Amino acid sequence: MKEFIRNNRKAYIIGIATYIVLSIISWIYWEFLVSNGIIKIKSGRINVKILIISA
């Protein structure tokens, strides 16, 4: 595993960076929608359904 990471460090770093950026963007987007009342969360099930659709 260490050798794999050493050989593919650039791809590994790009993957992590992309994941972080996407999660930040989706979090900001989610916060924006919730704060503007566009999405009214009635129950946890609806919340999960919306998250799955957006993912």
C-alpha cells in the first residue's frame, strides 16, 4: 500500500483535493438552500432522500 501511494502520490493528492473541494462546495450549497428556506426539512427521511439525490 505504501508503495502504491508513493508511485501514485500526485493522483492521490489530486483525488483528496477534489474530494475536499466538492464536499466544501456541496456543504455551502446545502447551507445556502437551508438558510433561504428553499428546502424545508420535515423529517430525517426526507433529509436523507435529498442528500442521496444531490450526491
